[in-house]
Amino acid sequence: MGSGIRLINAPFLSKKGVQQGAVESSWFCAIVVDNLFKKLNQHIAPHGSGAMAIINNNYAMGPQAIIFPANKVFAADLGKIGLQL
């Protein structure tokens, strides 16, 4: 929980999803996708590119030749945890 460099481990575990729009749903989503966004950024940053998410708005910025292939890998990574891009 938290943001930026102030992330901490949440004091709870979730074994089941929550209703979309529920207060905790954004936290749960952010916790799950954080490492995948970090992986994406590590891959595209050397090319002057970047990715970020603000609640349910996700952005990848950079040259098309870099972003499109990286986005396919990102989509596959999301699929491994049951999410669809």
C-alpha cells in the first residue's frame, strides 16, 4: 500500500476478487500489477520509453517500434495472472 517510494506490504491477504469500484479494488489491482509494470519499464527505459498506470488508465510512451512489441509481452505477462489487456 502507499505510493511511489513509500510502498509497504498490505496488512491483509485477498483470496478472492472484489467488486469493481470497491474502495480496496484499486489497491489490490496495483499490488498485483506493480511488478509487471516495473518489468515493462526496465525493458523499454533504455530506449527513452516509459509506462505508468493511474487507477484504470495505463500508458506506454515511446517509439512505436519499441512499445508495440513490449506491449505484447506485457499482455502475455498479465494473462499469466488472469488479466487481459
